[in-house]
Amino acid sequence: MKRKFALVLTTIMAMSAANAVFAADTENKTAEIAVLLNGDKMNFDEPPYIENGTTRVPMRAIFEGLGAEVDWNSNEKTVTAKKDGVEIKLTIGDDTALVDGKENKLLVPAEIKNSRTMVPLRFVSESLGAKVDWDGTTKTITIENEKADKNETTEDKKETPVISEKEYKSKDGWSVKYNEAEIKANEIENGASFVYTGESAGTCTLDITFVKDKSAKDVAEEKIKDWDAEKTKTTEIERNGAKVLSYTLDAGKDGSGMFTGISVQDHNGGTVLTEYVLHQGGNEEMDIAANDALLNIFNSITIEKAEENKEESKDEEKLSVFEQDEEKYKSVISELKAGQGYAFADLDKEMDLLAAANEMFDNGDGTMASTSADIYVLDDEGKVIKLGSAAGSTSYPLAVKDGFLYYGSRNSIVKAYYDKENASITVKEEASVEFDKDDKETYHYSSGDKKFDGDKDAEENYKRLSEEYSGAVVLNFTAVK
């Protein structure tokens, strides 16, 4: 890890400067109460604290340290952890936890503090088979977890890395390469936004745009005019024989975990502007993974010489991937009215499908999402045909993962695929849950001729689909004005 930090510090964006400061702050915060897991000191982004004789620690750090898989349901404010067949479920503010479905009374409930979910350490550790001891003299908590094998889990994840390199070419003369397995490229005005979608406790984005008729210096001054001068760092490098200026703002010193950076380069009578935002989640390994993924994009930026880009062409090779798709589906897009929107869903290895929505909503990160849309595809002759519709309900937007389309509602999940032979969007799996007057759950599941109702298989498949859906990439819609 230290080698990676050193490498990032030498780059234009100085992305890991925030991580280094963040780690230093964490060490100071946790000085009062020390937590040792199998002899190794644990570091937390939010310090442990004691209430009613019970120590609370950050959720993700303790569960993953114990070797458990952890899932957070933001709608229900529920934490679920699984390990070796044991399942623990805690709800924020509720002093009753569930261990394999059985109720357990807590001395203190889980709670949110400084945007971190804090859980009772002894309860979760012992529920997962660990032994916990407290030394009041040194304020040290010792956890012995014989079954935990975090290093092995980490190595297992690294054994089969997913590498799916894709190139984005801008009509304004710049291009980048990115791993589409962990990065989603979204169209924005005058450029593209690259959003990290891999496993991460935080949020990271890298936006690249072309600002016409403005010099790099003017663009930079406008962008950083409200930045705190004491927290701003300026760097200069050379890219493609041209000067690149970089400005980084470590706003994370206030405890927010936010780190911002921009770079500017004069190009073709305007400026190529790169804007980077890192919101650290407190898990060092995950933060670095997100950091590195976006740093790879930044380092891959190639900018053509201005003289090679003077003549604009509408040849398909000169168009961005978004413009190419827009050109293919212009017959549908041109018919959309103001307030409607469109997105491209990669459900087929050879082409993108078009999703056209009547209504959209803010997805919480500035992008637009939709719960339902009509789906279109090109046939073998290049003609646009409608496959059908995908419809969910409020707050359950359309999303894609591994070639499948996901949608649903609070009580149901649908996993569909593009059936090329029958020219349709076909449901592969569907699961739902219903509640009686006593809030007792009954699960249902179907896949082809296979059906489960009210049994363990139905429940397991529902939860599996829920996990898949939570990890899918939400379709980003472009609104028609």
C-alpha cells in the first residue's frame, strides 16, 4: 500500500495526498481506544467510542476484518453481514439484532455518526465466532478470530482480475482508455464523466471536458477562485509535448473525506479540463482501488495536436461512442419530447440497446435515472425495432450488469436479457416478497420452468437477486430539452 501512495503522490492529480492525510488523522483519532485483531492494530476512519459500557466501531472495517461479507440497505437502514453460514442483521436505532433470524437484545443499537455506521463491537465479533477481551488499563480491545483469513480473501479477489479495456474518443481531439468492468462512462456536456463502479466505500468521478475559446489559465482561475489557498497545491507537468497545470484541494482535512483536483491544458483554441473528485469511504484498500482506477484513466489521456484536428468530420471514426449511438437511433431520439430522455444499455457484446423513458429523476449524484423505459435495438439490416418495455417503481431505477437488465420495486426484482432470436427483452429470473398483517415474509421465485414459493430456496434466490441488483450500474439518461 505504501508503494502505491508514493507513486500517486508523484502524479499530476496528487490523488493519494488525501489518503495520506486521511490515514494520519485516523491514527490520531483512534489513539484513545486501541483494537487489536489477531495481534494487528486496526485503523478506523471514525474512532471507536464507548457508551453504556459498549464499544462501537465502524461497520465495514470490523465486519471485513472478521472475514464477513457486508451489505448495506440504505432504504431500510439495515446492515447484513454473512460469514461461514452465520447471518447478522442490524438496523440503525433498533436495539434488537437478528442472528440467523433469531432476535438478540443489544445494550446499544447501531447508529450513524459523522456519516459512518457504528456497530457494537463485542456483539458482532462474538456472533461471528471471535473471542473478545478488554484491558481497561491500556484501553485495548483484543479480538481473536481463528476463522478469519482476510489475507486469503484479498488474494482470492486478485487471482482473477477483470480487465475489459475500452477506449473513449472525443470529437474534440482527446481520448482515454478505461476498464469498463469497474468504470462507467457517461455523457456530459462537451465531454464525458468516468464514474468508479467497483467495490468501494466511497464515490469517485473523473470528468473530462473541452472548454471552447478559453485559455487553460483562464479556465483554472475560474475553477479555483473559491478554493482555500492554504489547502490548494499547484503542480506542472508535460503531456504530449504541451504544458499541463494541476491544482488539488484537500478538503478532507475538515473530516469530510473529500479531495478535489483539476488539470488544464491548452488545445485547439480552447482547453481540455480534467476534474477529479474523491470521496473516501474509510476503507483504505477500497479507496486506493477507486483512486488507482481513475488515475489509470488520467494517465492514459492522449491529446491530438491541434493541426491534426482542424478539419471536423462526421465520419463514424471521428464521432464519440455516444454520438455513434445517437446517430444509429436518431429516428427514435428525434421523436422524444422535452422532459423525456434516452440512455444506452450494453446488454449485447456487439451493440448498445436504446432505452427511452417518459419520466426521469435525479439519481443523487447529478445524473438522471428512470424506473421504466421502452427498449429498442437495431436489426441485422440496421433498422430500429422496439423490443418491449421494462418497468419498475419509484426509487428502483433500471440498471445493467454482466449483460443483464435489472429493474423492480420495493418487493420485487426482475433480471432480463436481450433475446436476439425472438427480438425481445425476456425475463430470465424474477423474485418477490409479500408481507401478511403480522409482517411475516413470504418469498416467491421463478426462472423458466423453475418455481419456488414460500420456502428457503425462494428466499435465497430473492436475496441473491437483491445483491446482484445492488451491484448493477444504473442507466444514465440524457434529458431532451
